Amino acid sequence: MNSASPEGRGSPVGRRVFLGTLGLGALGVVAAPALQRGTEALAGMDPTGLTGLLPNGGGFRYYSVTSSVPHKDAQTYRLTVDGLVDRPATYTLADLRALPQTRSVRDIQCVTGWRVPSTPFEGVRLSHLLDAAGVRSSAGAVHFTCFDGAYTESLTLEQARRADVMVALRMQDKDIGHSHGGPVRLYVAPMYFYKSAKWLSGITVTENVEPGFWEERGYDIDAWVGRSNGRDDEPTT
């Protein structure tokens, strides 16, 4: 993984699924295990995102909607909680690690079709942060922003309070790496993976749901696996 930290905010460039079909699909099929194991490291260095279309040992594909994403670490990472709350807060990575942690082992399902079974996530329940902030009675939704400078997501307040929605710090029993959206990402277990926003930097409590990056481009706002986006996948378990 490239240890350099790209400066500034990337410009939106969109999901590159079709490029994978045209250019890298065949290569992915014949890739050797050693190449697969190196895909995550390559993804961190590739501003085009094309390496994200290769298969790898974990079964993931790596997507970004910007040409570059700044790197954050324990010294530079901050998560803000604001909006319709009585006690706005800013958390460091150490602050989040010191809070009560929860663990979930569920399948991950992407709306593009791939699934990674039995994937462990660990972190802080989103409801814990909302309760600490003191959500006001006028609130009805939660809006998420990311430090890539472009990606956004939203949940209803009821969805956000589910026990299987967390601010995740660990995945597959290790700290979440940059390519997976680390050091902190959202994890919404029962919904398609685009709801689990990577590189999470802001949680804003709002009155109404504000469509996220992909919802503005036609994806369903309520992204329940098997019940949205025209797909009939089995729910994640």
C-alpha cells in the first residue's frame, strides 16, 4: 500500500464496472493466488480504481468514486457527530476504541452481485453515538459524509438505531485498512454494501433522509438485501 497521503479532495469519477468487463475481467479469471493476495496493496496505490476490479483472496472488489482519497491515521482521523443533537462531539480514533465494542459476523452482499460470506466486523454501535449526542425530537434521519470529499449516505433514524448498524473499526479481525475504508467506516449489515460508507468522517442528524451519492444516481434509498435495486439475493445472514 502506498504510504503517501494524497492531498486535497478527489473529483468524482464514478463506478468502473464496465471497464472491468472490457479490460481486466479475463485477467481476473486467470490471476494466480499470489496476485490475488497482492490486490489489496495494489488498490491502495491505484488512483484509477482498475485494480479494484480484480478478484482477490477475500472476494472483495474495491470501489471509489474519486480519483484519490487522503490517508488518515490515529493522529489525523476525526469523526464528528452534529446536526439535530444537544451535544455535538468530535471523536478521535482512540476515543472510538475506548467505547464499548460490538461484533457482528454476517455475509456482505454488493449490489453488483458479489458476496463475501461470514465477514467479522467490530466497532461501536451507531445508536451508542446517537444516544451520547442527545438526538432531538425533530430528528428523523442520519446523514453520513466521508473524507474522500464526495461520498455520502443516509439512513432513517429507526434504521440507524438497529443493533446491526455500527461505526466499524475492525474487519476480518484486524484494523480496517485504507482500501476497505479505514480507519473507520460505516457498516449496515442487512443492506447492500454501498450503504456501508467507507472513510467515514461525519454523522449529521437531520429531519429527513437526504439521498446519498448512489441514490442520487438511481440506487434505492432503502437498500435491504434481496428486496431492493431489482435484485433477489438471499438476505445476509
